[in-house]
Amino acid sequence: MTSVGLTEAALAEAERSDGSLGVYLTRFDERARAAAARADEELARGIDRGPLHGIPFGVKDTIAAAEGPTTAQSLVHDRRWWAGRDAPVVARLRAAGAVLTGKTTAMEFGCGLPQEDKPFPFPRNPWRTESWAGGSSSGSASGIAAGMFAAALGSDTGGSIRMPAAFCGVTGLMPTFGRVPAAGCVPLGHSLDRVGPLARSARDCSAVLNVIAAPPGGVRAASGCLEVPFTEPPFGGDLAGMRVGVVREHHFPEGGDPALPGAFDEAVSVFTGLGADAVEVRLPYWKELITTAFVTAACEGLAHHRTDLSRRWDDYCVASRGLLATGALMSGADYVQAQRVRTVAQRAVDVLFADVDVVVCPTASIGAPPFGALADAAGHQDHAGVFGKIHTPYWNPLANPVLAVPMGVTAAALPLSLQIAGPVAGEATILRVGDAFQRYTDWHLRTPVPVTYAADATGADRTSVAPIRPDETTAHHDVGVRVRTLLSAARLPADEGQIAGLVSAYAAQRPAVDALHEMPEARCAAPVLHPDVLVPPHDHGELG
């Protein structure tokens, strides 16, 4: 197989099925053909740039590539941003000989939901086109599953690599925070954003990470003394002597897919069959970290978007402007307290990893949901429904790396996924464990077989709960006044229907945010991500 042959096969698959899947925003067909021919010519002359040489790649359209503008799937994003330049991760892929086939679809700014009335491709799941591919690296995961490229770049702020990997049945890696440069990636939450690979297997993700990882000096070990560069692990099927922490609490909620418990138990049995010891563990500060992820993303997102939101409110997607506007309902004290909670929780998770080598848990309690289950009646993300059954956000306020791998199928034959989390700078460990799992299972090699939708545990046929109107009770009236005041202060021109949705969201979220302030252990903690992680500059590139 030549690079030209492989690339032509990938382009042919895109030509055949991209119209129904919405994987690409922009295709680089002719440039990809030229890059593939150049790779074959170099390899014929004995110039081997490594395992990515001549391999077709997709790049999420929040990450800059010189071929064209980065849209972030938004009418608002300035097309001059990083124009004509590669993000460092893209430049490293080119230097390794990768063949870039195009820019892949995403959720608007990494936080919106797909809207068919916007002038962008509508990303769909190749296993069932009536279903979501996951977000926000939707096209990257869908394209791998459909055979349009062998690997892709994504970014992860609340699960945006692992969630689409889970729903599309591929493998996705969220690296240690700071491991991979985020420069040239459109920001959502600067202290949460991470860039990482999606591919068929853990071993493929390892090969990509080996190319895009920051040079030594970017990440420190938990001791705070030893710098730890990424080195690919010695792959093999033996896990003898390894301790695997097994998490069940919070991951098997009511309404989860009935096939999930059996699939998870079978995955754990694979690890023990390879010689590992399985130990039941609990994740510390579960609710607090999920709230922290939300507060941090909303506040940092609003800081980046407030001016554009005030001037171009209607150009944003409904769900993305709803999330970003929620940042106006948080105080500076809320944001600082959330960062203190991160410090306390990181220390507790570090203690957990002193006892186990990895932690495993389901990535989500459901398979890919139908589009109708994603939003409430007002078009905002339904956090009490589908998004409450996705278990990625816990890990984002932490610095730890997490790998998502396919582990089975739902009752409707849609992919189920397993998260494998490791200690800070422990990518080699989780990739080794993921590879061992994939040596003895074939879930990651299965290709989509479209199935007919039937109402199941995804919540597609739920009845939407009407938002609470601010004048229904005195308490809700007070909340409505507060929300209106805060939105006005931020100069966000929400109409009455949008305000009603934000009032409902504020009333639901405020108790959890207030609970962060009631944590005595966080009162005097320094509000930093992690004292032992050196964070490289998050240079997003100014215009010009």
C-alpha cells in the first residue's frame, strides 16, 4: 500500500459518504494528493519520517492550518485569525510527513450544538445518521470511523475528544494539561483546553502524541522536580503487577443503557485476565469538579466572547450563546473559588494515583443520542438529560491524561466506551493499558453498520420541561431580576424567551456553585490549576 493509494481510498470514501455525514468543512484533495506523492517519493529514496509519514489526517476546524481560514464552525469567528499559518501541532504533523486531507466539523467554539439553519455542514454519526457524533470534535471522530482518514486532531475542554470518540467507536486521548501546545487552537477555556489525537487504536494515538507533544520542559512530574518528556511505552499484553482502580459510583445512573453494566464488567475482566489487580475506588469531589468545570468554562468563555456576544448575539448558535452568557451570572468570587477547588481536588486525585496505576470508568452511560435529545425546548443543552449521562467533564479541571477506548455496544448496537485515566504525565501508562486491552478485544476495529433508530434509554422521547418563568413565584421573580441585571451589566441582548431559559439554568446551577464556597478545605487553597505543572504560554495569535 502506497501513501497515494491510501490517500485516494480516503478521498474516495469522503466523496461517497461525506454528503450524508458532514465530516468536512474544507477538503484539501489536490494538496493531499501532492503530499501523498511526495511521501511515496521520499520513502522510495530511503527518507522515512516515522510512522505518520504518508498517513491521511483530519484537523478539527478550531485548529489553524495554512491551507485556509479557521471557522470554529461559527459566523462570528474572524477569518483573519492565524490566517496562512499552521498551529504548532499541525506544523509538527507536516514535518512528520502526515497527509492533511482537510478541516473537520466541530461544535461552535467547542460549546454549541449543531444547528441546521447555520451555513455549515451538519455532523452526523456514521453508526446512525439520526444521531449525534458527539462534540465538539465531531467530524474528527466520525471521519475516522467512516474511513475518511486514519487519525485526526481534536481538542478537549469538557470531553470534546473523548465524547465523540465514545459515540463513534474510536479511540481518543486527552493528554496531560500542557503536554501538547494549544497555540493556534481557538480558545474556549484557556485553563481547560487541550489538543490531542483521535485514531483507531491506543497505539496509533501514541504515535501521534509522540509527534505533537511539547519538548521536554513542558510538564513536571508530581514531585515537582523531575521533568518528564513523553516516551512511547513498551507495548505488550502483560499487565502483571498493575493496580487498576475501578469506578462505578455516579457512572450507572437511572436511564443508562442496559448493556453498559455487562460491557463494563467484561472490560474489567480483560484487565484482570492480563494479570492486573482490580481495586474498587471512588473519585473524590465528583460533584464539585463537575461544577468547577462548568464555572471555569463559562467564565473563561465569556471573557473571550463578551464583546462579540454583545454585538453579534444572533449570529451565535443558541446553545453556545446560552453557555457563554451563563458566565455573566457567575461572580469573580465564584471563579476564584472554583480554581481553589481544582487545587484541593488535584491533590486528592494525586493521592488516589499513589495507590493505583490507572482508573477505569465508563465514558458515558449511553450510546450516541438522537439529535432531538440534546436540547431543551429553548434550544439549550439539556444538562439534566443526555449531558448528565456523559462522564468526561470531571477530568477537565484536573491535569491528568485520559484515554477513551471502545468497550462494547448498546442494546441498539451503538458503541460504548471506557475511560482509562492516569497520573499527571502518565500518558505512557494509560496508552500501554489501552493497547493491552485492544490486543484482546476488537471493538476498536469494528466499522459502522447503520442501524434503525428505536426509542431506547437515550431519552429521545422525553417530555421537555418548560423553563421556569421568573414571575411564577416570588423567589423566581427575584432570580429573574438578578439575571436581567447581570445580563444587562454584561451588555448581552437576550430576549425574553432567552432570559427565561437562563433564569431556569441559573436557578438549577446556583446551589451547586454556592456549595463550592462551603468547602472548608478549599478556603485557603491557592487558586491554581496544579502546583506541579508548568503551563506553556497559551498563545492564540493576535490579528496581524
